[in-house]
Amino acid sequence: MRLTGAMLYVKDLERMKRFYRDMLGVEPSNSDWTDVWAAFDTGGLCFHLHAIPAGIAEDFVIASPPVARESAPEKLIFEVKDVEEARARFEAVGAQTLRRAWQKPGVAFDAVDPEGNIFQICASRQGA
């Protein structure tokens, strides 16, 4: 068995598509169900966003700026060639980055997406 993708359920699909499109540097690759789903081919694992159904999403409150969901059971990890360049790029557009005591500069950092999901950016192990 091989894991081929990861999915994140989101309240505001359009906003989250823009955020991850800009972060990943790729457009969504799906041409169907674009009102409820976005697939990003990142050259390895496929990353998906799926809209939470409206009747359920209306009960979700997303703060502005978003509150980091420190107790969420999942954390996506993205590899880059230059961690500090990625941190500077994120901060320049107003994204919240987190400096953790256990994360060495140039090796990894955590960040928060517009809905409060925490993800990690780390140095590529394969020169990505």
C-alpha cells in the first residue's frame, strides 16, 4: 500500500485555493468539481482541498487573523530548497510563521494558513 494524497477540508475553498496556489506555485490540476474540490500536483503526493458542506461550514468561525489550531491532529509538511527564503516570502505577504524552539533556522519552520491549519516547511532531503 502506498499513500498518494492528502486532503484538507476547508470552509472558504476559493480563499484556500488562492493561498495554496500561491504557496505551492502551481494551479489546481482538476477540471471537474472545481466548486467543491481542488487538487494540486506537487510532484509527489497529491494535495487536495475539499469544501466543507455549507450547512456544516456555517457553524465554523474563522478568526482574522486566523488562530493557529495547535491541537489539530494533522500537520502537512512541504519541502523546499531554501527554508529561510520561503519564510521571508511568507512573511512578506502577511502569512503567520511560527518559530519553534526545536526547529533550527534554515531547517524548518511552521506556518498558519488562512483557516488556522498549521503546516511545516522544511529543507528538502533530496535537493527538491
